[in-house]
Amino acid sequence: MSEPTESRSQRAARRAGEFPPAPEPLPLPVLDSHTHLDITVSEAGVPGGVDATDPVAAAIDVAAAVGVDRLVQVGVDVASSRWGVEAAGSYPAVVATVALHPNEAPRLADLDGALREIEALAAQDRVRGVGETGMDRYRTGDEGRAAQEESFRAHIAIAKRYGRTLVIHDRDAHADVLRILDDEGAPDTVVMHCFSGDAEFATECVRRGYLLSFAGTVTFASAGALREAAALTPLDQILVETDAPYLTPVPHRGRPNASYLIPLTVRALAATTGTDLDALCAAISATGERAFGPWHPAGVPG
């Protein structure tokens, strides 16, 4: 999750009613591997200005209309993790991950207690991942580094105990993240959320078998190194995400993001990797199911 410097009320005011138009639908369905539906609907509303009695259902429907039929709702603290578990239990298109964000851990008076709550949530069936967790040297200074690392190591242990995918937040901390994962032993499935590294870092992650999830940042003009990383990533290790309501892809950068804008990032990745669009969609879908699925309980239509 990105962390702008505006206050929540300022962000909400700026985003209200500013969703971009829907892009051309994808030829095959894909997932959004990392979104914050709770923040999106509370700050920006529903794409298309729909005055919905159920804004979460409306946001899911708008995404499905362009071929984004599955969402991974990501927790960043105890409250948002609980919200995600409830949403995943209510909407077949949603599964959840639970965690304390790396920048949340140093702020907590009772980190151990919060981690116990995250572990209890991680045991639930519709929770398919532990994250976003990791390291962040951009927003957390030296004074908070020990708590951040303690929290990260605890989340790795939780993911392994419950067989959950580990979703990594890594900001200016590539070496720390790899060091700690190597020390602890990574879970079977690791997703590098909003991958932000260069080709060298991508090579290290790919070699370890990690999945690289690319956000709207891969469409930014300044992201040449990120596109080089995407180009060398094997097709079966690529995921795509929004990190909504943040990181809106070009040409709508600066406006609110939501899962229905995933097609813009998928098409950019197809061009970057030289992959047929249908083949890329099919690969992303299969990798998402491997990491987080299945979404729909038996007998429940997608």
C-alpha cells in the first residue's frame, strides 16, 4: 500500500467523483491480486458515480464487467484485516489477506497482541494470504526498524503455520527483505506486491520462485527499469494488481484507482513482455488461482 502525505479527509475530498472511464474489457478474465476495497469505497466511492446501497458489490460488478472477476482484499492492520475477512465471507469474488503493515508495527503499543489477532484471522478459510508485511525503509526510520523486522518474521511464521501465501511490502528495502526471507525460510508461495525492483532484484526473486505482482507503476514513463524487470520475469511468475485506490495506471495517473482499471496494466505488460494478450490473461489467472484460489465455494457461481 502506498502512503501519500495527504490526510485521509483531504484524499477523500480530492478523489470524490474522479474515477476514470472504464477501459476496453479483457478477452479473458483475470484477478486483481492486491486491492484495498475498504479504503477505496470509503474515500473515493464507486466507479461510475453509482449511488449504491452496497458499494462493495457495485465495485465488484464494475470490475467484472471488464474481465476482472476475482479480487484479493489486503489487510494493513487488525481492523482492515477483520473487514477483509467479513468481505470475503460475503462476496464470492473476494478472498482476503491479513497482516500488520510494516509501518504499522512500530506504532503499536502491544505488537504481540496485534499479531495474535492476525494469527487468529489467518486460520479462517477465506483468508488465503498473510500480508501485506515486509520492510519499509522509506517511511520507517532506524528507531522503528527492530519492531518492523520482528513483525515481518512473525508474519512469515504465521504464513508457514497455516499454509498461506506471503504478500510482501518492500519499499527501499530489497536487501533486508531477501535477508530475512532467507533467514526464516520462505513459505511455499511468496508474492512481491507492487514489485519495484530492477532487473537484478527481479532475477533474485525469480530464482527463489517468488511471484512478481506488477501495479500501475509499470505504465509510468519513468519506470524503464521496472519494465526491464517485467520483461525477464517468466510468464508463470507474473501477477497484476491495482493497490487501489493508489497507483492508478497511465493515462489516468493521479486519479483514484480501482480494480476495473486492471486491463490498462495488463495490456501494458503484454506490450512490455511481448506476450499475446490472451496468453498473458490466462497465465495471470492460473497463477492467481495457484497463489490465492479457489475463489468460489462449490455450488456458488463466479
